[in-house]
Amino acid sequence: MSSPRPCRLALLSLGLALIAAPLAAQWTPDEMMKIKSVGAAQVSPDGKRVIYPVTSAVMTGDKSEFLTHLWLAAADGSAGFQLTFGERSATNPAWSPCGRWIAFTSSRSGRANIWLIRADGGEAEQLTDVKSGVGGFAWSPDGALIAFTMAEAPSDREEKDRLAKDDARVVGENDRTNHIWVIPVAGDGGGRREAKRLTRGPFSVGDWDWSPDGRSIVFAHTPTTSADDWAKSDISIVDVAAAEVRPFLAGPAAETTPLWSPDGKWIAFSCSIVPPTWRFANRIAIASVSGGAAKVLAPSYDERPNLLGWSADGRGIYYTETERTYSRLGLVPVDGGAPVALSPGTDRVFQATFSRGGAFFGLSVESWDSPPEAFVTPVGTWAPVQVSRANAGAPRHPLGRTEIIRWKAPDGLEIEGLLTYPVGCQPGRRYPLALVVHGGPTGVFVQSCIAARNVYPIAAFAAEGWAVLRCNIRGSSGYGRELRFANHKDWGGKDYRDLMAGVDKVIAMGLADPGRLGVMGWSYGGFMSSWIISQTRRFKAASIGAAVTNLMSFNGTTDIPGFVPDSMGAEFWDDPEVYRKHSAMFNIKGATTPTLIQHGEQDPRVPVGQGYELYNALKRQGTTVKMIVYPRQGHGLQEPRLIIDAGRRNLEWFRTYLGRAD
């Protein structure tokens, strides 16, 4: 792609719901909260109807939460209506094999349970009544049973001790592992249904799938529920009638996402490289149910495929994957042939589901200038039909045009990023530039709607008259295994120089004002933002969210203690120097950049102490710093008012230190 002109009109084709936008107002964090999330459509077995979830923010009185309800529509997009209502969300819809019923999960009874509702509408009926809450669920092929997972419930004695405040907890013991249960859809003479437990033992169930004959369930499992145990995932099979488990795949790779072939003779799964790594590299593999060595299939572009299901003829496995800044739907043949792309390489991104019977894909599609909506496309032809209008009433303020730019890193590696222009951008004029760094580091910026809610509100930044650069630097997903692995043992090294080269690119284009630069990022993006202020004074302001600031103390307090040793190539007691060299806290002396710190108080992934370390170090040096702690929040903010608060504070912080475009 050739280099873009420094500025173009910001009101070009806004697409779908944002077309023909009135110009009376502008995007703000409050306005962005009005964009609804739309989940991928689930297509009925006969292909005539679809159901999809729509999520919106509720901020009334003492409520600040997201509410999801289910909508039902014709597959040709001709008609649609809301199917579920109430003050509690309804999520995870699934059609019965006959197409007459829809199961979903809801906490309307107090905990997450499975509910049934007729596809033609009516009152929903509660199917399960569990103590700990239902996780995933799926109909049996004949529709007689529904299997589900749930965590081990506390015993009566444990509940009694909790109420008596005699409930000291031993770290690493009494893990509430997940197990598989089944429950009949039809009740007995009195309408009662008794759930049957299928798995038990020292493991926790992950993804799973029914066999075509309904006699068995294949499932992935890890030793505990610890996020660090993903690399130890194996696969087993449980007999539904006997509740007997037999091992199927157990090896040094992480084997996940098992899917039964239509003829019941094979199981497809995702297989990691050996040893598994947090930089991730997976292939699709198949193994015979009767035994024998697994067959690893041809690699996908990014080697991070998300398995959807087998083709109806059993000759291939469908998957989705991020490819650069968009989504790709593909099929990998089981005969060893190269993957086949089924969707075009465009500027749109999507989530996908696979219909029972294998005739349709359900989608949730969006692009930088179009909010998400539900779509349906036949398996044989990529021809998405929009079936939802969830964001038809969304605000239609002008958006800053977003496009891909590319530049060379100092070592010659080509780096790609998304550049959003200020609204009303004028040729020959320079603007403040906000540099945003993604998390991960294996995250990736894609061309999703820039008006969607975010603690870093891209559309609002552009409305303020700022340019925004989001860089997919080395370490990012979406660009192949080689680039994703290129920052190993080098956080804050070449990846930092990738970012600086991107900023220099936008300055050289004549767009960015080199005297008004700001930087921000969450998680690894927070790590890099804190690293940047320890390395350079070229940025006039920084906002640092959920940041890893001290690799050593982070590694001793996070819920993923294997992550940094994998990234740095050593435990801190074996190579303390690599931890010191790549931590902002050991390089923070002399930092002068005015810094806003934002952190969730209950963050298990990057504990809030990481933010306090940076705050105190800057404050004691006399650097301008403000820290905001968000109560009840984990690694990401989950409450609408707190997301708005974070966005407002970021806008105000950068207004103060970068100024408005005017």
C-alpha cells in the first residue's frame, strides 16, 4: 500500500449504521457507550432463522452494568424481534436439534443456569438449578440431553464455615475444578429433572464436544483451573451412559478444542508446539478415535487458528484467524493440503459460529466505521447477509478516517499500524498525536469500530482534533509466527524502537506535531508506556493502565507466574539482570513525563501493586503523576460508569498536556 496523503476528509463513506451522519455533536466516552455489542448469529438447523445476543449499557439509579438479551430474526434479514427480556442477562443461545427450542444461560434465578424457551416465543423455563453456576453447555445430537460444565460447589460444611467467618484459605488447595454433567430435557411425571455427573477427579474440564451418536463426549482438561496450566492441557473421552473416562491424547504439547468428525471416526484438535509457549503457535491436528498417532495438518497463516467445526463431508476443518488487521475464515484439508481462504481479505473483522448440519456460518461483523451487526452466510459462498439492526439508532457523529500505514523499523523489519486522522483534518496542518500500545504482547489492533467503548476512546480523541496511531509491532499476533516471536527476551528493545519509528513516520507525513506527543496503553501496553517514559522525554503526557512495571515483583504476585520466565527465557533467580534490564522500575530515575495511572483494584493478572510502585517512584521524584484505582475491577474495566470515567480522565489528561487541535 502506498503512503497516504497527510490529511483527507474525515467524512468519507461511514458505512452501515453511520452513513449520512448529522454533524450536530461529536464522539465522547458517554456517546461511545451507546454503541451496542452484537454477538455472532446462531443459525437454526433448517437455516431459516437466526438468534443473536445484543449487549447494551444500563446506567440507572444504582446500576452500572451491561445487559444482554436475545433477538430472533429471519435468516434473510427480513424480520426480527427481541426474544428475552428482564433485568438479568440472557446469553449463549443454542438451538435444539429439532429447531423448536432455544437454550440459553441466565442468572435470573440467582446463579447462572440453563433456561429453555420456544423458538416461537413465550415464557422461559428453568432447566438446571445449580449452586456454582453453569459454564458451557450443548445439546446432545438427539436433543434428549443437555451437557454442561460447572465448578465444584462448596460443601455444606464450607458454607457453614464461611458464614461463621472460619474460612481461612490455603493457597493451591481446594481448587474449584470444572466438570461435565448431563440433564434430561424432558422432565419425569412430576416435571422434575435430575442432573448426572459424568467426570470427577484431579482435573478441570475445558472445551468439549458430543460424539455424533451421542454416546460419548470428548473433552480437554488441565490439572487445575489456574490460568498458568493451559500448557498442560490433554484430551480424554467420557462414556455418557457409564460415566467412565478414558485418556485419548496426553503429550508434551497443549491439546485443546476437540471436535468430533461427522462420521465419528476422527477427532480434530488444536495442538501447540513443544514446549508450549505464551507466544503461542498452534496447528490443527486429527487423531483416530480407535487409536494411533495424531496427524498434524498444514499450518495456517498466523498459526493461531480458532477451530469452528468439520465440513459436512469430513474432508476439512473450518477455522477463523486474525490476518494482519482483519479476520479470515479458512478451511484446512485433512489430506494435508494447504489451507483454503473462504473470506476475502478486507477491512472488516468478525466473530463466527458454525451451524448444526454445517450449512451456514453465523457472524458478528464490524469495521472501523461500522458498529457490529449480526450476519449469516452460506458455507459454500461468502455472501454475508445482515440480519440485525441493533445499532441503527446509534449516534452518527463524524469519525476520524482510519487507514493502514507501514514503515521500516531500524533493523529493516516492516511494521504496520492503524492511523486515525483527526475529524476535519486539514492538509498541511500538524496535530497532536496519541500513540496507543496494545496488550499481550501478542495482542493485535484490528479494524474494529473506533466508536466502540474503550478506556482509550479513539473516536473521541479524533473528535478532539488528535491523530491516533495504533502499532502492530513485533510480538503482535496476526502477522505470522516469526514476527510474534521476534520480541523474545527483548521487551522494551526492538519493539520500543518499532514504536518510535512509527511515530517518526507520522511526523514525516506532515501530520503529527513532534512537540505534542502522548502515549498510552493497558497491560503490556502499560508496560511499554511505562518503559517509554523511562527512556525518552519526547512525550508530553502518558496514561498507563494495568501496567507491568517491575518484572520481578509482577512474577511473584500474578496468577500466571510462568508468563515472564517464558518471555524472558529464565526465572528471576537464575538471571536477575534480564528482569532488571527490562523493567521500568529499575530505569525510572529521571522520568519527567506527566503520567496518569489507571488500575483495577482486584486485578489478579497484573496486581495493583504494580501501579503503586510506579506512582510512588514518580511522586518521590517530583514528577506530575495521578493514580486512579477502580474498585471491584479485574484486569479490564467491566462497569459502564467506570469505563466512561477512565475515558473522560484520559481525554482531560491529554487535553491538559497536549492541548486541543484548535
